[in-house]
Amino acid sequence: MKAHYTASWTLVLTCLFSAGALSQASPSRPSAGSPPSVEALSESEQLYRRGVEALQGNDLETARDALERAVAADPRTARTHRLLGQVLALQGRLEAALASLGDCLELTPEDAQARILKSIVLAGLDRLDAAAAEASRAASIDPSKPRYRHQLGVVLRSQERYEEAVQAFTEAERLNPDSEIFPYEIGVTYFTQQQYDRAISAFRRAGARKPQWVELQIYLGSSHRARGEWPEAKAAFDAVLRLEKDNAYAHFGLGSVALARGELERAEEHLKVSARLESDRAQVHYRLGQLRMLQDRTQEAATYLERAVALKPFFPEAHYNLALLYQRLERTEAAQREGELYLSQLKSDESNGEAEREYKFNVPEEAD
């Protein structure tokens, strides 16, 4: 599941720090008396405040410039290094962000927020062992923050340390039992392991807290479909279309359910919509190929399956069906080639990479 994390690390970064970091970054005011005038502040403090304001306005370039100048004026202020690291990370300058966060932690080693931000950046660099260590350290420094457990769980799942990931998400849910994100993450973790009954239980718990959540309903429908529970799968995908009528994956799910139930016209209707919305999805072309095979439209089926393997060369099921089709079309050499590809891919460890997990999901913000 490594790809799930590396594809979405910037989103996780934004979710974790869009509110919390800025509130802590804002300069504190004295409890009594008038606040000092801007002129009375040091140069570094003025620049720091300018950086905070720019970041709050999502002006990352101005924020970076102000914070870099603040660091130059006073390199001994940890919070400036931390905020600069956040800005650099949001800009995708990961190595530079890592250096700034390292400077922060040299000054304040017990800064849990800096360590969790460092964990996110390390994960973005695919340095997952170090990312897990930093997230674990942050959670031990401040065990009251569910988002630190969340980050740890995401990294552990990326390392395929699934039991530990579930434990981290469960601890986060215990700290914030009203949040839907943690049971959702538990469900995704079980889904990744193809433990669909446990995934469904977790997704239902998340859905009770946030029923109108597209990605959750897609996962729920996919879990039911994997178990052959067609009415439940259809209900979940229908719920997605009520929220997003042009959701390609919901149409794909409904088409797949209809195909499994022998409802070929309905299957074609949904699969064609899905293909129109996302023409580069290999699984859609594979399902359309299966549909044409059932309709005895052999050449069209072969065309769809050829498109599927062109988009996704590692696709054992598609190669197997192509081998059958080429035999029908008396293309002996092509049939033999596809059969050999199928057998070689079937033996590979990658053969468990089911296409459900290709779908990119978004993660909502969580509340501490």
C-alpha cells in the first residue's frame, strides 16, 4: 500500500497542519496591558509574523521569503524553523523542509509538532522507517493528539505493518471517538488485506458519523462487491451517484455488479459512462472486454482487453482472457504469448494488486 501514502502525503500534510500549526504559530499577546507596536518588535519577529499572515492567506512564496529572512536575522528561534519547514513542505521542497525541521529539533528536541511534520516529509521522500520513528516519537511526547496516531498508522500501513496500523488508528479513535476518519482508516487497512467483513464493519461505523462521504461509500460498495453481496454493493454505489452523478468509479462499480448478475444491458450502460469519464482506467476496459465476451462479440472483446493491458501491463486476468480470445480468432502465436504472460504474472508476488486499490481517495480533515 506504499503508493497510497506517497500519492497523498501533501493532502495529509494539509489536513494535519492547515489549522493546528497556524494557531500555534500565531504570536502570543501579553495577558495584560497593550501589545507592543510593530516598531518595538525585533526584525525577526516582524518577519515571522509576516510569514504567518502570508501562510494564512495561502501565499506560500511570500511566506517562505519572510521566514527565510527571519531565520537569517535570528537562527535560534525554533518555531521559525518549524514554520519554514511547513511552508517548504507545502511547496514540495522536501529536502529543504527536512533541513529546516532538523534545525528546529536541534533547538527543541521535544517539539512533537515538528516531529510529526518531519514524519510526513520523510514519508513523502519514501523514507518510511524514519517516518514511522518520528511519528512514534511525536505520539510518545504528546499522547493526547489523535492526529499523531493517525500519521503513525498511515505510515505503518504503507510499510504493510497492518496490525500495528490498525492499533494506531484504534488508539486515535479512542482519543477522539466522534471522528469518522479513524474508523475509515481502519476500514481501508482491512480492505487492503482483503478482510472485507472487518472493513465493512469499520466503514459502517465511519458512515454513521458521516454518511454523505463519497470515498467511504465507494470503499463500502467495493467491499460488498468483493463478497458477492450485490444488493448492498449496488446500494452503496447508488448513494455515491446521488452525491456525484458523474463519479466514474461508482458507474464502474454498478457496471461490475450488473455484469456479475447477468444484467448485460445495464452493465454496458454504466461501464460506457465510466469509460467516458475516465478513459485511462484499465479495469473499465477489462470489464467491457468481459461484457463483449459474454455477448460473443469476440473481436470487440479483444480490442477492449488489448487496451486494458496497454494501460496496465501487469494484469494477469486480462492476459488470460486475451489468450482465450486469440485462440477463438485463430491467432495462435498471440494466444501463446498471452498465456505465457498470464502464467508468469500469476506466479509473481504482485498478483495480489487488485485494481480496487488504484482508486485515489481523499482524506478529510480531522478534529483533535
